[in-house]
Amino acid sequence: MTIKPLVTKHYETIDAYAGACVARELLRHTPAVVVLEENRPIDVLTASDLALKPHQLVIDCLHGSPTVSCTESTAAVMSLMKTTGKIVLPVIYNDNFYGLIYQADILSYLHTNHEKQKLALLAAAHDLRSPIAAIDMLGTILRADPVLNKHLHLIDKLSETCDYAQVLIQDIIITEKSHSEELTLLDENLDELVDECTTSLSDKLKDKQLVLSKQLCSNRAVKVDRLKLKRAIGNILWNSIKFTHPGGMIMLSTNEAANNRVCITIRDTGIGIPESMRENIFDKFTKAKRQGTAGEPTTGLGLYLTKTIIESHGGTIEMESDGKTGTSFIVSLPT
């Protein structure tokens, strides 16, 4: 989107040769004033400009703000503001002064637009559940017809696709709701909580003949949202299961760390994460996704949700991998 709809044409003006004290008084009531020379706009002045360049005349306090076109994208203007440290920029159109664009107005628009997109995505996800369930039921009916035996592989593929779609929908709903849901923080025994995460995945570990080694030695209580943290740790464990070949090993440990923190480490002997994917594995709907070693599907949301949950607890998550002999995820949480 361009910044044109967000440009304001309502602003205070001041003559370039007016005293800085006059500008200072004006800036008590407005975040910026347009500076005029011979009634022509030449720059924008803010309180920070006065503080950084304290002179007697307004023209001597100017820093030379870069101008932007009203056809510039919001992303490009935000990037320029970040680079220059400006919270407001003059806007031109057909080589003439057009108005001002404020960082706050862009951020407000982006926030409102994000909320609208979130609601639309949630609505679409909910609406898709019923037709996908109907398609899956149709597959079940077709599978029971002996005449269609020779097409069972296609019917199975239909069922697998429906299962994946349902998992994706569920991941979308959980992910979008996680940003607005408040944490319910209670004191929990970290070792016991982590141990419970492995119980729900025991069947998947058994199916792939994976060895799980546990060294839960933190002996600490942490103030966490139990369900959310279990989801985050479970996501990491499931990730290790997916990308470890049958007969491999997953090592899970907890321990005390410096500065009143605890660490959870999950290491596997899987296929590792290639260097080209490492920067993007925590992105939302990341492109750094692939099927598991047994064809397990990936939605591209699991690790994004995991990072979101851990950071909401004041924690951090790091990943280490040589891209060949496995991956380690290290979670640090405050106690």
C-alpha cells in the first residue's frame, strides 16, 4: 500500500527566520511544524531537531529531512524513517509539497490492518473445517465400495490431504489466537512438565523406533502457562521426531543456568537443518519446511508458534545444527 491515504494536510507552519523559542512553543502542542521560506515549504521541524541543533533561528535548527513521494509504499517509508531516525517526513506529489507522513499513523494503520487480516483468516479457517470434514467422510464412503478397490490409493491420498488440511487449520487458529490470549502464569515444576510432554508423543516415538534419553535435572519451579509451554516443548519434540530416521536418538535435558534461569535442551541425531534454511525456521508460514523422514507433513507454523510462546514467557530459543548429523534446540526461561 502507498502512503497517500495516510498523508496529513493539517499542520502548523512557521517562518524559517522566526526565533527558535517560537518554534519551541508551537511544538508543545504538535509533533511537527512545516518550515516556510517565502511561503514555500522547505523542511519539517520537530522537538528533537531543536534539541540536537539548538540555535536562535529556526532555519539554523533544520537537519534537512529527506522527502518521500506519496506513491511510496508504507514499508519503504518505514525503512527510511528507521534509517534516518525521523518520526515525520515531508511528502511531495508532482514535485510539489503535498503534506506530512507520521510514523505513528503508519503504525496505527498497519496494526488495524493486521487485526482485520487476523479476523478474516480465523473466519476462513473455521469455515473450511466443515467442507473438508465432508470430503473426508466422502472418502470413507468410497473406501467401503468394493467396486472402487482398484482406486484405494487415490482414496487414501484424499484422506491424507484432508488430514493435513485439518492440521493446518488447527495450527492457524491456535497461532492467531495465541497473540491475543493472556498467559495464565502459575508455579510449575519444570522437570515434571517437560516429562509430561514426552508422554503424549510416546506412540510417535515408538512408531519410528526412536530412543528417547532424558536427564531432567533443573530441580526448579518456573512461573509459566502450563498448557502453552507444553505446546511449545511438544512442538520441538515433534520436530525432532519428524526429522530423525528410525533407530535414531532424541536427548532431552533440563538444567539450571546463570542469572536465575533454566535451560531445556532437545538434541536429535536427525538429518539436521541446511544452512540455507536456518535463518527462516522460526518465520510464520516459513518456506524453510520439508517433509519428515517418513513423509510427515509440515505446516510451517509449529516453530513460529513455539518461539512466540517462549518469548511471551520472557524466554529465548536458539537452534544449532551442522546440517548433517542432527539439530539442537536450546530454550532458556526465567525462574
